[in-house]
Amino acid sequence: MNRGELLKLYKEMLVLRNFDEMCLNLKMEDLIMDGFHPYSGEEAIAVGVSSVLNKDDYVISNHRPQGHSIAKGSTTRAVFCEMLGRRGGVSQGIGGPMQWIDYENNFYCGSIVGSGMTIAAGVTMALKKEKEGRICVCYFGDGASNTGSFHEAMNLASIWKLPVLYILENNQYGEAMPAAEFVSVNPISKRGGSYGIEGITVDGNDVEAVYETVNTAVKKARTGIGPYFIECVTYRTRGHYGGDPEHTYRTREEVEEWKKKCPIKRVKVKLEAMGVSEMELDGINKEVIAGLESDKDWALEQRFPTLEEATDHVWIPSE
Ligand SMILES: Cc1ncc(C[n+]2csc(CCOP(=O)(O)OP(=O)(O)O)c2C)c(N)n1
Ligand SMILES: [Mg+2]
């Protein structure tokens, strides 16, 4: 990638990292009232994947959706509001931190682990009939790769040649359990072969590698060659949820080792080698933080939905 392209991805990853850190603080202040799952450390995946997608492509995400949603085009203002349960949120504050829909950006997420994979199969059945070359990305975790819907969806995607990219974020843990103890194969992408799907494992902390791999797969998927199963190897450098004690299942040393492989630092080093000054890079970070602070302050001023509005989108059959 050239300097301009890399700078763009660098800035996008900084938005996700700073957004996440601010949300973690909001969670600790009890201003986020449902579970918040940090995305820190995994930014190269959402940014690398989304840089290949079009606005009208679909994304189905999980309980760790903020990075996926912002990278797909959701505004940080609207995602802050949703996190805080305020009007002005992507789902008007009635979705909360793990389950929202951003219609404008064809983005959906939900907290039931594994549920997105069969939904993505359904979405891509429709996209295939439409014949316009649109595709769907479905993000899920190493833990979700053990659910029944993973196997069901992979089989359906394969027999119907669906234009779907299953993106596994292997962040080494399902809650407090190491993936090495609960997944039968390594790399997990091997599972694709059982369903006749090409499985690829890529360094998920290398934004350029993610971009290259996904770009090739997306081009093929748009022409009806697919589906794909791409495993991105990464690590969540924060706890499973905001407030997770962490020390009960992993050591500080392990976290520090992975922090050395930080996807943002990696790009920073590369940009410096290309001649971008430390001052310019710090300036980008400051600009990102200032923008996010202002969005956060705006979100905190928005009102909560009323009790009546909370059921606006609940379908209740009449007698
Ligand atoms: C069906 C279901 N079972 C259990 C849970 C509780 N739960 C929330 S996140 C999670 C771990 C998921 O691990 P993984 O798929 O690896 O994603 P990660 O959290 O690591 O991103 C579990 C078990 C849930 N939300 N849904
Ligand atoms: Mg995991």
C-alpha cells in the first residue's frame, strides 16, 4: 500500500481504538447500561475488511459490533448514542450496546452467539437472486465456530454457492476459556474443507494482509465464486467485557506480548519508515480524539427513549 492508503487505514484504526477506550470508561462510570465488549487489539480486521466493501453490501456482526459498524459507515455519534441507550442512536437507543441495526449502512448485529451465520446465509440467498454482485460479510468468534449454526450455515453456503464471507475473529478466547482448549482443529479455517469451502488463515493484526486476502475473496464472491471462510488470528487486549477481572484466566505477560503486535503500532512503524513524521502521526491521533470527545459529549446530552417508544418496534399480534 502507498503512504496515502496506509494513512487512511491508520486513522480509521485510531478511531476504533479511541472509541473503544472511551466506551470502556463510560461503562466503568455505569453510563452504558448493558454489556460492553471491547474491540481493542482487533481493529485491523474491521478496517481491512470494510475497506473492500461497498456501502450497499451487508454486514452481520455479533456481540462485539462497534468496530464492525463504524468501519462499515455508522457514525461515531450514532454508535455512542446507541451505547448509551439514547435517542439519536443507530437504533434510536432501543437496541443497546450489542444489538442494533443501521439500515443506511446495511449493518446488523446481535448478542446470541452464532446466530449471525445462518442469518447471513439467508441474506445471501436473497442477494444471489438479485444478481447485482452484492455480498455479505459475517463476523463471528472462535467460540461461535463451535455452535450448531456455524455448521448448518457453512453447509448451506457451500451447496448454494452463496456470496458470503465468513470472517472468523480468532481472538484466542471464548469468554474466559482459551480457544486451544475448546476447538478441535488448528487452524480453525481447516473446518472450511469439510464443507467444500476455501478456508484461509491470515494474520488479523496486519491490516494490509487482511485487506489483500479479503479483496481477492470479495472480487470472486461478487462473480459467484464463493463462499469463503477467512480466519483472522488476533487477540483482544482488553477483557471480554468492560469490568472483566481477566487475571482469573490469563497472565499480564501474555497480554503484554500481544500488545507488542498491536495492529496500529505496526502501521505507525511502517509509516515512519515511509517518511511520515511522528508529529504528523500524533496530530492525526489528537484530531481523532477531539472529534470523538465532541461526539461523546453530544451523545450524553441526548434524551433516553420513553417507555412508550421502547416498544415502538415490537410486534404484538392483535387479539
Ligand atoms: C447462544 C449464546 N450462548 C452464550 C452466550 C454468552 N456469551 C457471550 S459472548 C460469549 C463468548 C463468545 O466467544 P467468541 O465467539 O470467541 O467471541 P469473542 O467474545 O471472543 O469475540 C459467550 C459464551 C451468548 N451470548 N449466546
Ligand atoms: Mg473469541
